[in-house]
Amino acid sequence: MLINPKMRRHHYLCALFLAACLFAAGGCDFQHSSNKPQPQSTPAASPNSNVTPKTVDASYDFTGVDRILERAAPQLGGCALVLIQDDKVIYRKSFGRFGTDKVVPVASASKWLSGALIMTLVDEGKLSLDDKVSKYIPEFHNDKSDITIRHLFAHTSGLPPEASCRNDKRTTLERCASEMARLKLRAPPGEEFFYGGVSMHIGGRIAEIVSGKSFNELFVERLATPLGMERTDFFAYGPTGNPRPAGDARSSADDYGRFLQMILQQGTFAGKPILSAASVRELHKDQTGGARIAYTIYEKHAARDPELPMARYGVGVWRERVDRDSQQLREASSQGALGFSPWIDVERQLAGVLSTQSSFSRVMPVYLELKNEIRRIIPATNNSLELQ
């Protein structure tokens, strides 16, 4: 039988390809990558990075973590995880079409950054958490005259969780905060914890007033630049004079990991002070003052962990797990609506960033399973971050 020259050439090329595969890799995996996401090592960060070196510490067997994320990646659209213990990266992998350096909107993970930014101003004596909002924005008078900055960052101001101007990118923090002064209170200041975005918006405006700089400019100057968070800012949805301190940051697992490393190191990074140790502790103390919990993002997840709906709040950060008897902090977190989930495990001197772009409801079971597996792998230590 005569063989068409084009077919002969096709067979020849296929044979060469197969031989190359066998020679170079000992065989080829022809399974489509979307069916089984493979962990990928992402490119290393810049040489001066103290958080994402080219290699990571391999003291632990994270096979179980790999399995969880391989299984979850298809439903999440990809994900990445960075784990830091003390000042070392002990895990850094991505799954699916994602990366630890991929910049995504972090939604409410912005709150932890904003809380830390406010504490830099406290460190300098530019403001106090007990200052009344009316000191800086006179429109907050009458029934709002007792609202403090502490109330704002602990979601206990009594203000409603949302306002239309908060989502208007054409306005400014100044104008929006003035509009918010006309909102009707849900409850007297300090009596009710209601998670939302309005209160921290007002806090962001106060930061502008005492610094004389825009909120994003202030964040870049005081946190992003000294921490080497080169791709993190509060313009997740485009440049604006009205960034949402409670939800407009964009970052990556690598970048956010630098912030968490600073927390692990009691406010220092690469030997330089960013926050005082006292402010790091204040950031993570219970700031709710026993206020009644009216709304929490965890109220629908009691079946997965009955203690989650009782979690209280610091300065822009969840006190996710505490010791029942002493109420000392065990884990702090600041999860976003799109699934970006940073946390700190005090008992293990550990920080983690699970980065993805999905939804909170899809990520939550993965997040809890992941943390349980990490606790199984890494034993608790006697060391304490003393975050209260």
C-alpha cells in the first residue's frame, strides 16, 4: 500500500515528539491540565524580598495540603498558598492557572491593612483610638457625637453597614464621609457589633485629615513601600479619590505575606520598625467592648465551626479563635468576599495567605479544612506573639 508523503511526514514527527518526551522527562503526562491542577512554583520575588526567596524551608511534609488545594482548585478557578513561620517561607505553591504573585482584589482583607495604617498614626501621636469623630469631622454631632475612632474600626459605631456614596468612584472620601454624617444610627455607639464598610470609610477620611495626604498615598508611603509590597494599593477597581478602606485593596499572596511577616515580628520588617509592638497588640485586642453581635460574616457557618459566629473584632481584624478561658488570641484573620484569606496562627508563630478569586461561600470549607490540616502538620509551640 502506498503511503501519502504528508502522512509519512506526520508519523515521523509524532515519533520524534514521543522520543523527545521519553528522553527529556522519562515519559509524558497527556492528561489535560484542567482536569488535574498541578502545583506550580511561581517566579521568585525581587532579590531584596525577605518573604519570598527562591527556595522555601522544607521542614514539614505538606502532602496533605497539596491534596486539599489540588482538589479545590477547579471549583475555585485556581488558588495559591503562602505559609510563613517566624521569618521563613515554609510553603509557597500555586494550583491551576494562578500564582502566589498574582494580583487580585482582596475585598475585606483590606480591613487588616487599613487597621494597621491607622495604628501607624497612633504611634506618631497624630490621633488616638479614643478620639471622637467630631473632633475631625464636625458634622458628626448630636446622636453621633460620641462615636470614636475605636468604634469605627471595630464596627460598633452604630452606623449602618452601607451607604451609596461608598461605591461612587467619582466622589472623594471627604464628600462621602460628610454624607455619612447624615445617616440614621442603627444603635447607640458601642452597643452593637454590625460588620460593614461605612465606619472604616469615615476612619479613612480621618487618616487623610491628620496626615494631609490621600488615603492611598498614605498607605503606600507607610506600609506598602517599607514592606516591599510593590504591587499592593487601594485601587483594585481603578484610581479614585474615594477608595474604600474596608474593601478596595488589591494584592497577592506574596505581597500580603510581607505584611503578615511584619505582624509576626512584632511590628518590624527587615530590621526596620513599621509599627510599635504595643500597636501590634492593640490591633489584635478585642475592641468590641462586649457589644451585642448583630451581624457577622460567620453566622451562616456555625455548622462548620460553632465558635465562628461568636468571633469578635480588633482594629480591622477578626479574632477568629481565642482561648475559651483566658480569651487570649489564638488566630486572627481578615477574609474577603472574593475568597482572599490571610490569617495568623499565634500558637505556631505562623502566617498564611490563601489567594484566590472566587466567593466566600466556596472558599470557606476549603479554608477551614486547610487550617485543620496545617495544625495537624505543625505542632503548637510554647512561644507567644502576645497579641492578647
